[in-house]
Amino acid sequence: MDQLPKQGIVFWPVGCGDSTTVVVDRDGEVVVQIDLHHVAESEDDSDTRTPIVDELVALLPEPDGKPYLAAFGATHLDKDHIQGFADLLERVTIGDLWFTPRVLWEQDQDELCEDAEAFVDEAERRITKMKAERQVKSGDRIRIIGFSDALEGHNDIYKNLPEGAVTTPGTEFHSIDGEECSEAFRAFVHAPFKADAEKERNHTSFGLQVTLTAGADTLRVLLLGDLSYPTIKRIFDYSEADDVAWDVFLSPHHCSKAVMYGRDEGESEDSLKRPLLDKIEQAGSENPYIIASSTTIPESNEPGDNPPHAKGAKRYRELIPDDNFLCTAEYPSTSAREPIVFEPRADGATLAEAAGEPGTRSSATPQAVATARGASKPAQAAVGFGGAQRGRTE
């Protein structure tokens, strides 16, 4: 990829893991990264996965002479959503850090990969600085996505946070790294629910509906981390129609069947939950796309297999037009890998044409990547706080 879109969303081929880049404005100066999966093997030219950290460093804007990422959000701290973070933090200015309350009590470091530990350390550093100074610089800001009372009873460092540091589910926000972006960007927060605050890591993923706007052009994307049936059912049961509407749906947990196969109260076995699939389908636009950020979809699975799941892909394909289910490991073909790029349009979304030739993979120019790998630590710039609006009580 020679450059990021001027405005749009990019799903990178990184194996079975999430790496989603949101370019917010038409000038391409405000870029948000949701999750990261940089595997060392991807740096080999023969590997078809994108070396995502190198790619970002090469392609991000450099307003102060250093690559600048307006915000980085970790839906949760599983390795396939955070791998490469320490390297990214070293080489890029990350203005704003987004994460859920559960990150703040990941006490058993043996359960975390090194990059997750680096994320926790950085979150704690920013919180300490924010509480001491109240007004913070780009590179020190945070947005905790969850319920503030979920932080009570844990380490005192997480109490008495400044106003605006916590954004609750059921609210929307428009500010990124202290800059108001309401003309171009809206994020509606769906999860984590209060009742899920201390559940297993996957179930505490933050979930967003991201809307990009430029005049009459729009693009609505649902990003739901590794959430599964119970939480996604609640999202579609409780939300207003506009807040779950989507042009592009990133299939949760890498095309896991656990989205549409589950059990309700009193049930002892998982079964297909057609009512939820119907609601997901009804929320889609006239030309909707579903993305699997995963390895190649198998023809079948054995019990206990990790995603991607053939059953999940089959059910997703039933919801959308032919050819609108796209897997990052298969796009645009089995012999070539390119990022999947969508741009806002008046009818909701346009899939940018893949630029790769057979046998190639997405990358910035070799010189740009080489420069990126040698980049030094970034500078910082002063900014203020952002805020949130209406709230949900569930």
C-alpha cells in the first residue's frame, strides 16, 4: 500500500488477529488504530501477512517530523490484538490510548504477553501523569471505555480520575487526542456492559460503531472485538436502530461461530440463534460487507477448533450479497494479499480496488519500510481533554 486512504477504514492481512486502521478526515492527518497483530515472520518478504507496525510507521502522517497516531485502542489484551505494541510505542507518537477497565486489574502478569504488559505499563504511566497534572499532552491522554464504578475497589491509582477520562457504554464521542472531530467522526460505545466488567478477557472487549462522514458521504462500521452471542444479543436488543446500523461488519473473534451459536438462560446446549442473525441482517445497509480478519476459512472444523469457523462464515454469507463476505487472508485472491479498504460514499461504503499483482503483498515502498524500522522516538505536542454525551445504565 503506497498510502492510506484520505478517509476510510483499512483491514490488514495479519493472520488470525485484528489490525484495523481508521482514517478520520479528508486530509489523512487523524488516524486511529484499533488493535494490532504484528508477527515477526511477517517481516520476511516471503510471508503474506503485513508487518503492520512497519507499515504504519511508513504511512502515518508526520506533523512534527515523527509518525503520529492520533489514537490507539486495544479492544482487549489477548496477544492477537496487541502484539507489536511495545515496538509501535517506541517508534510512533500515540496521542490517545483507549482501553477498558479490565486492563487496569490485569494483575497476574504471567497471563499477559510482553506487549500486553507494555500496554498496561503505559496505561498506568498515563493515568499517574493525568492525575498529577490534570491537563495533559498528546502522548499522555487516555480514554477508558467502560463504567467508572467498575474501577472502584481496585488499586487507588485508578480512583478520582479527571472528568472526561471515562466514556461509558451507551454514549458517543467525537474527540480524538483532544481535537473535536464531530464533522467527520462519531463513535458510539456498545460494550463492555457493567455486568461484564470482570468476566473473561474476550467478553470485556470494547465494542464501537464508528461512523465516518464527509458531506453526503458516510461509512458505518461495527467493531466488536472478541465479543460473543450473549453480549452481542444485548447490544442488538437494547440499542437504537441508528446505533447498530452498519455498512461494514468486522466479524467478532475472527469469524467465530460463537456469535450466532450460543445458549440462553435455561438451555444446556448451544444452538443457532436465528433471531440475532435476523437483527444483524436488518441493521445492514443496502450493500453490506462482512469482514473476517483471520486465516483462510476452512471447509470444516473439528470440535474445539479455534476460529475461523466454517459454520460462522456460512451463516454470515447468508446475510449479505454474493461476494460481500471478505477474508483478509484471501483478499483479493489466494495468491495475493492486500488490505481491504473502504471509503465513505453517499450509498454507505465503497470497496477500494485491490492494488496488488498476484504473488505480491501489501507494503509501503522498501525505502519507506527501511526508514520506518530505523525511526527514533517521537516528540509530543500539548492538547486538552475530550468528552462524552448520553449514557446507558444497563
